Amino acid sequence: MSTLLPGVVERWWNDDILPALVQYIRIPALSPAFDREWEAHGELERAVALLTTWAQRRAIAGMTVEVVRLEGLTPVVVVEVAAFGELADQARGLEPCVLLYGHYDKQPPMEGWHEGLGPWTPVLRDGRLYGRGGADDGYSLFASLAAIEAVQASGGSHARCLLLIEGSEESGSPHLPAYVEHLRDRIGEVALVICLDSGCADYERLWVTTSLRGVVSGVLSVEITEEGRHSGAVGGVIPSTFRIARHLLDRIEDSSTGEVLLPEANVVIGADRVAQAAELVRAVGDGIESYPLLAGVELRTKAGHELVLDRTWRPALAVIGADGLPPTAVAGNVLRPRTALKLSLRLPPTADPAAALAALGSALVADPPYGARVSFTADVPAPGWNALPLQPWVLAALEAGSQAHFGTPLGYFGEGGTIPLMGTLQAGFPDAQLLVIGVLGPGSNAHGPNEFLHIATGMRLTACAADLLSAHARHLLGGPPSGPEGVAGR
């Protein structure tokens, strides 16, 4: 049963969190991969200042707020809150903590925003807050601190909490490992991780993420001449660099089906995850109706649970950017000397990203057609994550939270995106309980146009997090465990 004061989380969201998120959305705090001059532009620092100022004003006992900076890396906001309530009497320092994670950096603006909406234009409409980064993942610090504050205000207890809010997640978290190592002594042991950077299959219950895909990416470059030449003079003799790039991509993907051909990028899917996908489809469908498809487009070419597995447990290749292609309005009739494509290959949760990246690079550059100059410049690979079993007290608290604040049973689903930290934490803290939850539900469109935060879900998720912190304290104090037996992701 929830121990929160009636309406306290909803009031804080309306009075304190939403106004701060409106200001946050106005800041074009692009992740460093999309703003190489981020230090000079200062937008990430503006986001950090907003977050830390808001945090410092909260009435949370035992809290310290700090911005940690390492040279050349995006800063990290670290908020530490000492154990509270009955646990405070037992605390002696660096007991295993609750680590709450989020990020403040953002994806690029993207085209296609509806009239009246925009990436840096916050709009409150029909219970949603539109704008870039509110749901992915700017709300995380506000919700985390509100959950802690709610526990204290209701007279409950919580363990030592440490918030880690990073600034390079949308670039694949290349800066985060250095900070985790730098802060290792301060973090100490981790008993529970609450990551607020995931999604939900609908807005009607609390959803626990059971898996996340990994990703490898990089730039494929193909060059064939020293300069462009009239296509009428050389076309048919000198091959197009775009055609060569297409030929190379055929080594990676079957273009007629989308199947990724690299063995290193494929895994055997466990029977438990297949069963979960089927259960998800029975509960809420396959989710395709929420996609902004054009009239006449049909994607349901296989069973619904197979479509769920396609987006959560199978690899997928996307070309997400290009150089060397002029805009169509000024495209001269020229055979271009170079084509460069930015590739993103999503990987199954248990695939080895280093092996997949090596296989991708080798397949692209080996034996180049016509002896063309081909290169592949790789980004840092990001691992996937497959949830380990949660303990009964965690499952009981989550189920109770979903019933108390959503009025429906807890749900489980696999997510197709990537949170690099989770694989790192699972390896570094094998005994910790890792929980991944979030507000990105149908239509919320993270990374794309018209991104929105579903406000009621944010409120309910905050309340569920507060109840989980209280349940963790009761567990540490020797309260009897209850609830279903722990199974992987359930």
C-alpha cells in the first residue's frame, strides 16, 4: 500500500516540476555528437544550471548537489541524499546505495513538427507537454528528487540515494565510463538502480523494461574520383559512389526483408522472451497502430509477437545521415566523387557489441568494388541489456505501486532502444537490483518530431518510485518479503 501523503506528488508536478520542464525544453542542449562546439555554445551548461538550481531549492534532508566536471567531457550532475528515517540511525557512511539515473542532453531538432509545436517550444496540450527532451529524459532528475522528498514528507525511510544525471547519453554515453570510474569511491556498492530513461507499452499501468538493445554505428565513406564529372561524359564507365555503397550495404542487410546478415549481430532468443512478447500482444497489441504510417502502408506481415521481437530482440540497420548529396533543388547533373553514410545497427540485448562492430567494419571495407577507396569510421559501441531476476520484495512493491497509482496490474516489455549504462552497471554491480522504467509510451516519439511527455504517467511513475524507495527501506529493516517469485524481468 502507498505511504504517500494524498496528492503531494501531483501538487509538486503541477506547481514545481512542469514549470521547470517548460524552461528545460526551451534549452537546445544538444548531445555532444550533434554539437561539436558544445563547450563554446554553453547550452548543456544552461541545462545543468537549471537542474542544479531546482534541486538546491527542494526541502530534502541530508542532500548535497554538485556538478562534477572532467576536462573535455560533458558535466555530470550528482545529487547525494543521506539515509533517512529509521535507516538514518543505522547508517555509518557508504552503505549500499540506491542509484537513480537519467540524462539532460538532447537529440537534434528533427523536421516535421506539427503547426504550433517545435523542439524548443514547450506546449501544454491535452495532458501532454510537447518539446524535445521533456520525456527523454529531462524529467528524470525532477521525478527522482520528488520521489525522495515524498518519502521524507510522509515520514517514511529510504536508504542513501545518489542521482547520476549525465550529459552524453544521446551520443551513446561515451563520457559516462570516465565519470563512473572517477566517482567509484563515492558511489560505493549499489543495491538498487532506478533508471528513468525507458518507455511504456501504454499509459494505463507501470511497465518494467525487461531488455534493451545494443547499438553500433559509424560512417561508411566511398570515394571513386578526385573531382565530380559530368554524368553524361562518364556515366556508365565510372560507377556511382552511391551504387558502390548500396553494394556494400547488401553485405550487411537483405534489402528485401531487412534481415541483418552478420552472424555476430544475431542471437538465439530465449523462450521466456518469446512468451513475454506473446503476452504483451495479448494485453495491448503490437503497437503498430501508434506509428505515423501513410495511408495504405501495411507492416503486419507476420504474427504480432514476431513484430515485437523484431523491434526488441533482432538486429536492424538504418542509414541515419549522409554527406556528399546536394539538396535536390541544386543537384547538378554530376557524378559525385564521394558518398558518406552514417549507419546505425541495433543489436539484440545479448549480442557482443565489439564483435558485431568488428564484423560490420570488416564486411564493409573488404575487397572494395572497382578498387574504390572505402573506409568505415566507427563510434564507440554500446552494449545491450537483458534483465536478471528481480527479488520478490521488488516485484511486490512494483505490483502494489501499479495497482495503487495506475489501478491496473504491472506490465513487462522489451525496449528497442539503448541505455549503455545498464550493461555497465550489471557487470560492475552483479548483486544490485536493476530496474528500468519510463514515460515514453505510444506516440510520444522520442528523437522525432512532436515528442511529448504524458504528464499523468510522469506523476504516477514518481509515486511508484517513492513507494519503491520505501519498500527498499522496509526490506533493509527486516520487513517480511512478499509477492511473486522472482523470474527474469518479472
